[in-house]
Amino acid sequence: MLKYTNTKKLLPKGIVMEQKNYPPTWDCESLAKPLTWDDINAIPVAHEGMSEDELRDICWDFMHYQLNFAWKPNSPILIRADKDLYQPQHVYAGMPYVSSTFSNLYQLMEEWYDEKTGIMDTLSMGDRAGTILGNQCSADSFWGWARVSNTIIWGGTAYINPPRGARYLGQRLNEVYNAPPFSAPNSLADISTVELCRAVTPEGMYEAYAMVKKADGLVTGTNAHVMMVAGPADIKRDENGKILGTSTITVQHQTTGMRSIGVQENGVFIYLAPGYESCYTFDYLIEKGYLPFTIPELCGEKPVSPVKLEIPELPAKATPGQLLTEMFGSNYVFSDLKLVFRDKEGNLIKKEHYPLNLAKTFRKKEITLEELGADPAAWEALCGKETRVEFYARTSNGEVHTLYKGRLV
């Protein structure tokens, strides 16, 4: 049995306090269960024949797992950006907030996480725990949208704009955004999105917010944050049918701080990031400068593209230098890469895993192993022994591809 704490006291600033059924989907029983590969693989790979609703579910579901998967550290760790100490005796749901990291579930599942016990090997992470385990708002949501889109190319929140794949909602919002003094800036950091919302007028922003659907987004340049929308807005109208500012949108988003939401009978606390599911009024969103947007694959502007790989022609027997320096490409962002080394009988020697989770590799569609920090000296030691090497890449849509199979010479 799990006992709920008083969740109303835990609501972050700005969340609608009067919502009677808050939190809508906090379920401590499910949050305490370890995430499995079967759970992740149950999210389908997007393809052109899917309906809009199916594509929106894929984006939402993948991000949702990043925000609520259960894990227990096997040693105390301090995530400095979060200023929280994570203790082995408790269960945590979702990734801690770290502003400079772009992690995703695949990295954690491949290297650090035991899907049977939910134990996260923080002991082996050591001082790197923050860059391995943490995430930021734009990356958490990006990996959700990148499950269906090869159009979006933004990194931080300042670049969630039309040239990089965002499509702002609302006729009035788009008119004001493209006209002076705002004039479609290269970066949202170049303008005040609060002033933009004011220039659109409350009525114009209400109309824009009323257009959102599941897996659309809300971004503020002024406050540098992005959120993914849970579904259509809960629209309230006055006696004349006009939309009111007390209308609300429910979202999920990566936020700082883990908060206790329940305790098991054995004294184990369940901690959850408060952005797991939040609800905001239209007026609050205007006050903070949030712009509603969608992406081309979710609004019918562009069909989902199949993965296209650019694989160099490598010999069946390749040198470490050839494998390290050749460029591999894709029309989708690479999520992570994996190398498997086997002896001549096929027995496993070792695996090397390369997540693209840092600023210099995040959103990469072309990559070399050299860029990712592969160690040529370790490879040289395997040469001349008929060592087999297998090279795999996962693209952001969830597919795993074989890039090379051969021998080291």
C-alpha cells in the first residue's frame, strides 16, 4: 500500500490551485515500478500511415517515461543544479534537472539502469552523475518530438521558432510575431515574448491557446522554458461566448526539484518532479510569455519520413583509423551509438556505448566515432586477433540500425 502526502502543498508556483482532481494522473503504485525495455518498445516507431492522434501519442508517451520512470540510486548523489541529495533508500521518478545535459532514456537503459530492480548505478557514475542522469526542459521534450520528426533542429528554448521547425498557433500571434518591432527574430532571446504576448492582446492569445492539441508545445523566451501539452485546453467562456483567461492547459515539463508524493509501508518515499503534470491558466501563460506551437509532422504540413542512412563503404576488414574517422549520417538525429567487440568464435569481449547527450553532440545527424571520444589505443590492442566488430546506431525515432559488421586489422 502507498499513502499519499498532501500534494496540494507541493504545487509549483503558478499552477492552478483550485483544480479539484489535481493531480490528474499521479499513481504511486505505477510510479514505483521499474521501467523496462518492453515498456519503451511498446511505443511504436512512427510512419507515414499513422493518424495524427497516433503520432501525438508517441511524442507524449516517450517524454512521459522520461519524466516518471522509477529509479533508486545505489549510492548517494548530489545533483548540483537541482541542489538535491538523492538517497539509496528512496524511489525517484524521472530525471533530475541539469541545464547543460541532453540525456534520454536509451542512454540510461543501455548502461546504468537495471530494469528488474530499478537500481541506477550512480556509484559507477561518480562525479559524472549530473551529466549522465540529468536533463533540461528543451532536451526532455525534444526527444519526445524527435520520435516522429526529423524537421525540428532546435537546441535550447530560444531557438524553438519557425526556421527550426516550430509552427506558432493563432493568426494574430503569427501576424504580430512577423511584423515590426518583433520581425521574426532569429532567436526568442532577441525579443521579450512577454511583450509579444501583450502586443497580440489577451483575446488573440486566448484564441491561440485554444488551438492546442495533445503533444503541441508552449515556449517562453523570456523565462527560457518549454512544456508539452497534455490535450485540448479546458476552455471557459463568459455569457457572451468569449474565452476567459481562467481557461487552462495541462502540460508535462522538466523542472527542478524532486518532491515527495507518497510513502510505502516500509518507509520508502516516492519522489516525483513537479513538472510531471501541471495545469496553468491562459492569463498565467501570457504573464510568462508562453507561445503555443506545433510541429510539421503533427499538423499535416509534412508526412513522417522514413530513416535514410549515409553509410560509408568500409572493407570487411577495417583498421581502427578507418572506423574512427569515417562519417556516418542520417536524416534523423542520432540518439546513441554502440560498438560490440567479439573474439573470432563470437564470444563477447566488450561493449562501448556512446550517448549523444552533451551540447557538442546533441541533435547531430552526422557523426564520427572520433568525435564521440572513442579510444584508438584500446582498439589497437584488439587488432591482429581476428576481432569482430559490430557498430549500431539508434536514431531518434527509436529504430536501431547496423552501420558496420566486420573485423579489426
